Amino acid sequence: MEYDLHEVASLCRLRSAELVGQGAFRDESAAHHYAEQLDALHLAPDDAKLASRLGIGADLLDPARRTRDVKNWLASLGGDLQA
């Protein structure tokens, strides 16, 4: 995943009605609460208790690990990521 937790939280808020319709959340309030928790973890990525409660591991919390696949793909296309 290339998005950070703040971006995912923003998308969750923006698409809350759709997510409720798809069964991801019981109502829009629950979707917004989840987004608030994502934002809190974004601001405090070392909060192991919150990360565990949300089921979010190091691959999503570490920007280098989270974006590695995209960087590798771009490098395979000949892109220079050092610029």
C-alpha cells in the first residue's frame, strides 16, 4: 500500500457511505471513528497498542517498507528515484 494512514483515514471519511453500504462498517459514525483512530496512529506510529487493535503491522507503519514495491517497480522501468 502506498497510502499513509492519514490518506486512508481521509478516504474512509470521504467514502463512508459506500463503505457502510458494502458492509465494512455498521454506520457512518463507526467509519469516522475508525478514521480518527487511523489518524491517531499516523501521528503516533510507535503506539503498539493502537496498531495492534487496528491490526496494522510494521509494513504499513514504516514509509520505506510501505512504498518499497512501488519504488522497485519504478526502478524496473528505469526510473531514477534518487532525484
